[in-house]
Amino acid sequence: MQLRCALTGVAAITLAAPLQAQAVAPSPTPATAPSYDDIQLFYLAHPGLSVWLANDDGRAAAAKIVALLKESRIDGFEQGPQLAASAALALTRGSADDDAIISSAWVRYVQALKAPVKGVTFGDPTLQPKPPTAGVILSAATAAPSLSAYVDSASAVNALYAALRRTAVAQGQQDDPHVRATLERLRIIPATGRVILVDAASAELTMLQDGQPVGTMKVIVGKPDFPTPMLASTIHYVTLNPYWHIPEDVARRKVAPIVLKRGVGYLKAARYDTFAAFDDSAEPIDPASIDWKAVAAGKVDAYIRQRTGPNNMMGAMKFGFDNPYGVYLHDTPHKDLFKKPVRYLSLGCVRLEHADQLAAWLLGHDPAPSPDSPEQHVLVEQGVPVFITYLTAQPEGETIAFASDVYKLDGGNADTKAIASATTKAPS
């Protein structure tokens, strides 16, 4: 299977692998116990220090750690219940090493929450989780005004994670594969700052400020056979009046047969220009010089770019970011498709219901493109992380709502009848 999306710039990008194999982040491994030195060196550097057992606030925090560890299989931390028993004993036993035992359990839990997440490609490596050292974790604990509040904050991860975890525990759904997979993917979402979250499972985009939704919109994502990959990257600019660089396989399947039937005059009517290649210095070539029969047969590639305008497939703007798949967010002239309840219709890119609203939120003002100037790049100050993910379980009141597992990543079934009805009529 190949994931083919409209080009982000001048180069074609092909993914010749299923979605499950797209990750560059290593699969998470069970957290190993910190070495004796990791914990003991911290205590040796702080003679006489008791992190958890010095006062009532610390003991309350330790009790919260025990409760978290008892339920930590939901976090993917299988050793948690065993550590909970050791930490609970340390709370009451009165031995010299009790505080260190609680610290060791807490360090392992925090490191598990920061472990790599499988299936995600990091176009921006700085967004990839890195498990902190024991010294960093325990220093944060000792510096906290309230240990109890610190444990609450660190274990919450972010507002989305905390809400789903809390609801799943209350409903006894800790072992549901959709819940656990969704929680794992949510672990990489920052708890603070501005964040764009695209959920391919529900085909929805959410703008987050310090973990709280400040705007949502419908999106169109990849078809089941062209799934939108899970990505984490950063948007640094908005492109106004973008070109559409047509992927070569789309040129072969959709454009070449029409040219053969109607002649190269069709290209002019569709505002298509042909090139010898996609690069910054490429000049247009005569479409009559191209062997369109060979293009249709897949023997020759045709490099076609659609000019800007109201019918451009990119719409009025696009939002590019580093990733190896040529995937990005963009506007679309086909707004009617957002009325569909099932929106798995693209070749992997993400089409936006309200691209102008996203641009205004990113830029802090309404975009004002010059109508005669194509490919205008407007800087987004400081950059905003974008996470394209796949959330098949989300809290809805006191219960959990489950999305159709359209990409079949979480052991569930997709609504194949509804998807087929939507995709067979969708444009490429």
C-alpha cells in the first residue's frame, strides 16, 4: 500500500508501508527499576531528607501514589500493582529505607508516563517524550509547594488524558484496548501552551490552549486504504494562495485518461501547468510533449501543478510541517463534503472545514492574502505543535464514547458499509 498525498512543495513523497509500520519512535518497553545509585545518590546528596514521610502533606501524596499504582495497568505500567503493595507497606512500616522505596515507585511510574509511544512519527524531534532521570523527578517533588498537588499534576499528564483515565476507572473499563491505546497516544500531548490536535478516528480538529478546547472543526482524513498517519510536528507558517502539486499516481489515474479523451485543452481549462519535474527552478513545458498514454499506463510520470484560484484543490491556504509523508492540513473548495457523517475521504492529508479560523488563531489576526501573489508564507510566531493522532475512546459525560476503528489499529471493527458509501463517491 502507498500513502500518496498532494505534495507539500516541490518533491513527491511516497510511503510504501502500512500505517502500523510508519513510526520512527521505538515501541515502549516496560519501565525498569531505577538502579540503586539513581535513588540512593539523590538521598546521599540530601542528607536527612525525607521526601514523603516528613509531614501529613507528604504522606497524603504517598497515599495517592499507592492508589495510582494500583490502577496503573491502564497507563500501560504493568508493574504498578506490585509496586503499590511495596509503597503501601513503606507508608506504615517505619524502616529507614521506606522513603526511598516510595521514591523508587514514583520515579518508575513517572518514567512510564514519559516512555516512547508506538506508531507516532515525530517530524519535530523536540516533541518526542524523554523519560526524566530519578534526580530530576525527585528534585521536582522536593521543590513543589505541595507534594499532594504535585502528584496530582504529574499523574494527570494533561486534561484529556486525566478525563479519559478517570472515566475509564470509574466505569471499570481499564482493560479496554481502545481506552488503553487512546491513553497511550494522549500521553504526548502537552499540558500547556497552544496545540493543534487532529483526531483521525473522529475526523475532527481541536485547538487547545493549556489543555482546554478553544475551538473545533470537522476535517476530512485518509481513506482506510490511504490512512492518515499519526504525526507530531510544528507549524511555523501558513501558506496563502497555495499551488496544488498533483501526486503522480493521481495524474496517472485521474488526469491522464481525461487528457486522452478530451485533449490537452482540458489542462488549460482546469488551470493545470505541466513541468519536467517538481523543483524550485522548474519551468513549464508544453503538455503536448508528454506521452499521455505512457502516463496512463504508469510508464512515465507527469508533473502537473494547479494554479491558485477558487477551484484549486488546496483552497485558499495550507498549513505545512515537517514529516516524511508529505502530509499537511489544507483548505478545500468542496465544503459540501463536511456534511457527511463519515469523512474518511482523502489520500492522507487533512482537509479543514474552516481553514480561515485556524489561520486566524495561529496568526492572531485574519489572514489577508494578496489575490495576485501565489504561495505567500506568513510566519507563525514561536510555532505551534500539531499532533495528528487516533483516539477511539473519549469521555462523554459519565461514560466513554467509542469511535469506529476505521484503520483497525485498536482491535476493533470499522463501520465498513458507511465508509464504503462515503468513499466511493469521494474525489481523489
